[in-house]
Amino acid sequence: MIGIIGKKIGMTSLYDNKGQKKACTVIQGGPCVVTQIRTKSIDGYRAIQLSYGDKKEKNTIKPLMGHFAKASTTPKHKLVEFRCEDEERLQQVTLGQVIRIEDVFVEGEFIDVVGSSKGKGFQGVVKRHGFSGVGGRSHGQHNRERAPGSVGAASFPSRVFKGMRMAGRTGGHRVKVSNLQVVKVLPEKDLIVIHGAVPGANNGYVILEK
């Protein structure tokens, strides 16, 4: 297996062998259930679909109920596909198999974490792009401290160029952080401790990849 689905618990700090304090993130990884196996002959690519997080049956549509019934598992909240081009590894996985955190990661290795950044709503250019504003209130200016300033010319080009950094919706994007070291794996509690920050708020879903 090349990855697992988890949920961000929060942050803490641990001390290494040299006595240095490290900021760490605690993630509850799995247990995940294999709900589908994609093959080259049928689907055109090789992948393993994992599911995580129990969900009420009344909140699950009937097509998904049948999908989970094939894997002999209860409805789940999160479904993620992990590409797997190794045919031998794909054959070792069975439908309905339970994948736990200790089956995927070991202490000391480096992994990638994917999550959704915190949504901040509609924000101005100072918070969204780090602008410093137009300036002070001299010469009769009013409420210009956080203004974006000029956004284009007049007669030419008579429009605003695409990609202009302006106010807008901030956060809520897919963010991937690479090369985070696994500090500790707690299999009895399905927890993994990673050195560094992980995108998203607490209790948010994250994807851990090798």
C-alpha cells in the first residue's frame, strides 16, 4: 500500500534524542477499507480505492450503499483512490481488506500529506496577497490603508489583465506538503505523529502518501 486516509487531530511537541523540541502534528490514520480495485484491463489504469470514516445509512445514496455492500463494509465518508502501477502489489490486496497505519508507514521515513487549507472567506488584498496598502491618510485620502491601488491602465488596454492579484475568496484549496518525517507510530490507537505542519483544520480529512 502506498497511502492511507486519516483525520487531523491537532498539534503537539516532542523532544528528539538531542533534546531539541519539534513541532509535530498528530493524525489518526485509518483503519481504511479497500472498497474497489482498479485494473488495467477493465478500467484502463491500476489503482486501489480506500474508504474511511463511518457514515449513517440514511445519509448515503443507494448506489453507494451497493458499492459498499460489495466490499462487505458499512458506509464511509471519504473515498480516495491511490494509483498503483505495481501489478504484484495490486494482486496482494483483496476487496474488503482493512488497512491500518502500521501496514503502510514506519518511523523515520518521509511522507507527503494532502489536505484542504482553512477557508477564510472573501478577503482583501492585504490578507490574501500580503499587500501593504496604498499608504497613509495624507492629502485628504480616506480609508486607503488596505486598498489595492491601481489595477490597470485607462484607454489601453481598457481592461484588467487575467491573473491580477485582487480581493477574492481565500483558502479552501487542495494543498500538498512534501517530505514530512514520521516521528512516531502508535498502532494501538491508530495514530501517527509527523514532524511539521499539516494543511487544514482539526478534524479535517487528510491523505498520507509515500
